[in-house]
Amino acid sequence: MDIMRQKLKGFKDTLVFGLSMLSPSNIRKQIRELKQKTYPELFVGFFKLFFYMFYYTGYFGVYLIKSVRHGTYLFVKKHLLKHCKHFFYVKDISSAFCFP
């Protein structure tokens, strides 16, 4: 139960931090900071933004695909394969064969 509270608190803190970044006063402050930057700093920041955006989008996509695939495997193993007498598992779930 303690682990669940920690995870919930971490999620809540992350959500509060994300919403505070979108507050009008913080946006005004960030615009003031952007106006003080030089062109090379803006150029580097622009490309860092796009690099991290694509990196974390790809990372999340891989995580999501792995999670869905693992969940599908567990579902098939638990619910569908209990009716099979002979089950041949070859490398991954897409090439699994069930003979009743």
C-alpha cells in the first residue's frame, strides 16, 4: 500500500508541475527570457526541442508497443491456450500454433 501511495504522490506532483508550467505568469516569464537570448542560443534551443520531442515520442512508442504486446501475450496464454492440447510456441506470439 505504501508503494501505491508513493506512485500516486509522484503522479500528482508531476501533474501539478506540468500545470504550473502552463500558468500565465510562467509563460510571461519564459517569453521575457526568450527575448534576452541571442540568435545562436535560439537556434540551438530550437533543435534541442525537436530532438527531445522526437526522442521521447519514439521512446514512448516503443514502451507502448512492448506493453501492449506483453499484455496480449498474457491474455492469449491465460484465456485462449487453456483449451489447447498441443501448443507450439515459435519465437513470438504471431507464429504460435494451437491444435485442439
